[in-house]
Amino acid sequence: MAQILIVEDEANIRRVLHKILIDVDKNINVSEAADGVEAISMVDTQTYDLILCDIKMPKKDGIEVLEHIQNVSPQSAVVMISGHGDLETAVKAMRMGAYDYISKPPDLNHLLQTVNAALQRDTSSNKKVKSIAVPKQYTMIGNSEAIQNIHNMVEKVAPTMARVMIQGPNGSGKELVARALHFKSNRASAPFVEVNCAAIPTELIESELFGHIKGAFTSAHKDRKGTFEQAQGGTLFLDEIGDMSLAAQAKVLRALEEHKIQRVGSAKTIAVDVRVIAATNKNIKEEIAQNRFREDLYHRLAVIEIHVPALNNRRDDIPLLADHFLSLLTPKKELLPEAVVALQKMDWTGNIRQLRNFIERLHILGGHQISAQDVSTYTLS
């Protein structure tokens, strides 16, 4: 029998939540705490599968309760209940490891779907495996302060369930950050599925994400799983999400809130357990101001934000990056110090992708020892 604790200082809300949960599923036991101090005392003596915790309470607030739960009962899934003005605190709670948050007054369907998904995740969590080493081809190269900050952020965030928004210019290495988050999480043995939202026509994006059933449209000759289903238990990387249509954004938001999707042409809902990591080269806050990106989706995705700098802003990493890319090519060639200095003075508008391509060009066209003259000669005008 699942054990649920409701932590809420308003008695009428506690009663309503209690009744809703019991009416839907008799196979659960629901307890109540009227404030943070009582909740902490109950958590110390009883293990709960799920804890619904209000953010604003007397004596001890929801953040303090969450911190205590993580110390004494980290296996418990915690869903925060946030008022209209508590969104920032709710996002902070997600950063600290809360499973999700729901807004007051809670929508019945959203509440039940979140509770169901949290309980399912909790009971299956023992099947997850520990993180593994990031494969060499996906390693982030560099010793600059900016890259060290990203490494530190990945180490902190990867083991949590928090969603991440990665921002940075094209070619800067956003995918490497996403893969590092995946490989260092407890989802490392499950799929990592990447979707380039900018490369998929608007009319096909929903089918790509959610799948379709046979006959849903002219070319739908058989049922097809979408990327949400393909990433089940693992990580879904939505690259260039800033290029996604508003209609598709609305459906992604619904999937994140309900932990369920519907294939195109089907009325059947499918439960999904995926961690979503998004990336964009656009200024999302400007996109929101121009009504091109949903603010509510941004708040769902950007629990944690990681900014990847342009290569021009991390020139100290160019020697390491150049040596790394050169080491991947045969026959072996040497990059002279003067060539490295020349590389550091160049304008890398295409970022790391441009540097890698240029190193390959130098390897093909330059001498056995690549010089500053080679760099100058083979730079495209």
C-alpha cells in the first residue's frame, strides 16, 4: 500500500486533497501534517512514497521540509504545492531535487497524473543504475573557468530529476553538455534520444515527438513510436527548442505536466518517464516577449539553466581543443606553438564546430608540422 503525506497548513485544502486521493485509489494510505514541524516529525518515524508539501507554511516552510526529507528519506518523491506568487520558490525546490510542483488551486487531472507518475517513478527507482563515465567522443575539452563551471554544474545537477535548459550559440557544444548530464545520471543505461526541432517541418514535429497510429495521416502506413516513447526511462534532448511551433510547445508542456502523451490520431494516453533536456541558440526571454515561446513551458524546462560560452570567449581552451581534434586524425601531425598562437587570434564565429573543421583542413593541406603560415594560407576569406 502506497504511503502519502499531505503537508498543508490550510485544513480545508488538506481535507480536499485527502478525499480526492482516497476516492481515486483505495489502495493508498494518506496522512496529514498541519505544518512543517509536524511534517518533519512524521518523516522521522515513517517512510512515505510520496509527500505533497505546500511551499508557504508557518514554523518551517516547504523548502526546509524538503531539505530534511532529502537527508532522512531521499527515496521519497516530493511534489511541491505552490501558490500564484511562489513559482520562483517552486523552481528552486526542483533544483534541490523535488519531483515536480503543482499550482494552487490544483487542477484535479493534473494533480492525479502527477501523483500517479511520482508513485510509479518511486516504485521503479530501484531498477535504475548508477552513472557511468562519459564516453571519450562526448567529453567536454577545456580548462577555462567557464568550462570548469559547467563541469561543476553537471556534477550537481545530473543525479537529480531537474529539467535543464542549455543556452549558447551554434557549434558551442550544447549537445556535449546534454550527454554529460545523461551519462552522469541514474538514467545512463537507458536511451538518450535527440530531436533537432529546427530540422523537422512544423507539420511533422508532433508525430516525431509523440508518434502516430496507422492512418493518422496520408503517409502513416503503420503505427510509430515518437521520441518521448523511444526515450522511456532515459533522456530526451530537445535541441533548438526555440524553433518549435507554439502548437507543438503546448503539447510538450502538457506532456511534461501530465507525464503522458497521445500518439497523433489516437485517443489513448501513454505514460512516459523521461527526463527532458532542452537547448537553444536563441534568447528565450526575448522570444517570450515577442510571443514566440510560451513562458509556462520555459518555467517547466528551465529549472536549471546552463550557459555555454562562444569559443571567442574561451580562447584559453583552443590549444587543448586543437590538439584533441588533431589527435583524432591520421597520419599523426604536429601543431607548432606558433600555429596555436595564430589559432587563438582568429575569429571563431562558428565556434568549436568551425575549429574542428579547420583543424581537419590543416591536417589535409598543411605540412607534417603545421605552422602559422599554414593557418594563414588555409583560412577561408
